[in-house]
Amino acid sequence: MFPTFSLRYARLPDRFYERFEPVPVSTPRLLAFNRPLAEALGFDVAAVDEQQATEWFSGNTIPPGAEPLAMAYAGHQFGAFVPRLGDGRAVLLGEVIDRQGQLRDIQLKGAGRTPFSRGGDGRAPLGPVLREYLVSEAMHAMGIPTTRSLAAVTTGERVFRGVPQPGAILTRVAASHIRAGTFQYFAARGDVDALRELAGHVIERHYPVLGDLPEGERYLALVEAVQERQAALVAKWMGVGFIHGVMNTDNMAISGETIDYGPCAFMEAYDPRTVFSSIDEGGRYAYTNQPWIAQWNVARFAETLLPLIDDEKERAIERATAVINAYPARYEAEWLAVMRAKLGFEREEEGDRALVEELLEAMRIGRADFTLTFCRLGDVAESAEADSSLVELFEQANTIEAWLARWRERLTRETADPGVIAARMRAVNPLYIPRNHRVEQALAAAIDEDDFAPFEELRAVLARPFEEQPGREAYTQPASQQERVFRTFCGT
């Protein structure tokens, strides 16, 4: 059975959302049900049969105690502000308290045309649903804060995105679906009371330690806390070569989770300018820009709280600006911690940043695969006999060979023995990532042939990203020239 809903968001004032029930679909079919996640959420998994789950996760049956709604929010999309966006195809069923006592949203994505749909059909094609399922669960397995995927169903209906495609619905789980754009929605309307109520809700839910601070300090501290989580999150993205693709303010979760897997992808040959999104023609959300877009997004969030930070506007701006200006140092510390771990360093040395940058430049020049480079460095840390397996990844060997000598000299100042260092590196450098061509192959089989075996196989591989999986070595390999995927798409 479904766990008990707490309905915290539904108890906020009516202007925070529109009541909306999922639109029933004709012939739903359950494709995937994340039983470990369901168990963690408090489902009685043994009592859930497939037909019942299909009805729930298609929206054909409202779970007991749910009060479905579409959330209101605004957002900057590619830098341009849109004052009214909202859940155009998503329905929040409510929140449940999981087995660790944490509040978790349960949302149906693709559940029909809502009052925020702006002329859209409110539905989701099968491909983007399966992509989000695969990538979000892979991110979770890699230890990166993220929304999760509980279930996926096909609807038995077609949606049109240039051509007819099978329709589907994703059941998404999040610490919350509150975004920077949620605050922007009320700031654009001058609704300070709503901002205060929303900030209080967020503090209670995500940052309870701030609740005892004086009011003005509390909201400034909220900006700082959100900024810290965003810096840590993006540093983790950078550490695995992940490119979100659409870092709009409506896609920035206040909780610090990765949210909205649209045209996302993982970089193979290292190039900091890499862009995959078909709509990012100017490269605004390129890999190398992600840390600074996060800072820009947090600044937009801070602007919404200025009336709460200080009654005097200029003083509020000055105080908020001081927090935003601290972002580069915070991000630098988070990123360097990620990269030190990837290189096997526990102690901190002043020259570490330069050593990381030299490696990345060697990777760029040599067009080396991002993921395999760090994986094979773990082998090299344990034995010099593995050098050739690393060097062969580079089109130009001299740059990486010179770097290896400097890295080995740096490792001599670590106290652990080579086996321990290698084990540390293997614990943070994933061997299996959702390589774009593998994801596309799984989606094509599902869409074109109704064959979900490749999806299931890839899902199983990605559940154990750090472990060698005999017989699955092909999943570690980058795309061939013919398999390369250069563009990914939103599902809207």
C-alpha cells in the first residue's frame, strides 16, 4: 500500500498552486518499478501488485490521502525571465515521510494538461521518461544529490514531438520540487507575504538549523545555505563530466538536488566547451560554464529575498552581494576536494590545483575519455605496469607521460600504500556512466521495437557504477565514430 501522505505543500495558501488531478490514460502498462526506493519510502512493497501500481503511477487512480496539485513557479530560461511557468505536465500527489524520517515529494510527470501548460499537451514521450529514469538513478548510485525515479509507465497513447511517439509517465521523488523559480514567481508579483511563508516552509523542511536565527539573519543565511549546496552539487557534476543542459532558474532545486533531466549528457572526450542540448545554441550551459551559471542562479534567488533580508533595500543588496561574492571561493574548495579525491590525494598541498589543471589540459589536447582516464589512473596508482593502458587513451602521449611523473612524485607524500590509494580512487571514480550512445540505444529499442531488455540491462549496470562487472566491459567504452551522440532534446 501507499505510505501516508503529509500534504505540507497543499496546506500552503491557494496561490502557491492549482488543484489538478491527473488526466486518465487509455491503456497504461508498468515498465519499471523501483522496489528498493519504494521500500525506503515506506511502501508495503509485498502488498503492491502490478495492476495496482500501474493504476497509481499512470494517474488513473489517486492514491488514498493524496491531494494532487500543479505547483506555481516562474524562471529565467536561457537568461530571459518568464513570470509564469509552473508545472505544465507534472502533478504533485503529496509528501510522505520515508523510513529515515525525511519528507519526500511524490510527483507524476507527464500526467496531463494543467493550468500552467501554456498550450502544451501536458504529456511526456517515452524516450525522455526512460532517460530521466536511467540518468537520475545513475546519479544516485554515484552519490550525487538528485531526484529519484520510482516508476515509469506507458500510457497506450501517442504524443507528438515532430513525429508521433509513445506516451509515458514518470513518478519522480524529491526532497522537494521547490525551485529558485518558485520564489521568483512571488517576487515578480510583489507578494512579500508569500515569500515569507515560502521561505519559512523551505527553512523548516530543508534548513531547520536556521529557524532559530533572528528574522533578517535567517533569510540571508538561507541564501548562503542554498549557495553552499549548489556549489557542492555542481562540483560533483564536474567530477563525473555531467552536463545538465538546461540550468534555468526553474530547474534549480532549493534542496540542492539535481532536478529536471532534459537534454543532459555525460562528456566522453574531454572538452570544457562541450554542449549537448539542441536548444543551447550559444553554449550558455556548456560544461565549463556550469559553476558560474549556478552562482548567477543563486544571485537571482537572493534578489527575491531582499525585502526579507533588510527593510532598507540598499543595505539588503549589500548584504546579499557579500554572500554571492563568496561563491567562487566556496566552489573552488568543493571542486578541489572532488578532484583531489579523484587523484588519490588525502592531504592538501598548494600545488594540487595546478596539477589538476595540467591533467585536464593534457586530456583536452589528447582528446582522452574523461571517465576512463580517472579509472585507469587508479590502476596506475597501484602499479606502473598499467601506464600503457592510460597512455593509450591519449592521441598525444607526451603530455600525459610528463604529467604522470609529477603526479607520482606528489603521491610519495601521501601516507597510504599504493593499494589503499588505488582503492580510494576506485571508490570515487565511476567505471560505468550513462554513456550517451548506450542510453540512446536503449531508448530506440523501447520506442521502435517495444523492447525494454536494453533498458533493463543498462539500468542494472548503472546501479553499480564503481564495481567491475564481468561480461559488461563494453559498457565502459566510449562511443565509436558512428555511435556518437552530439545533440540531446527536452521532452516538452
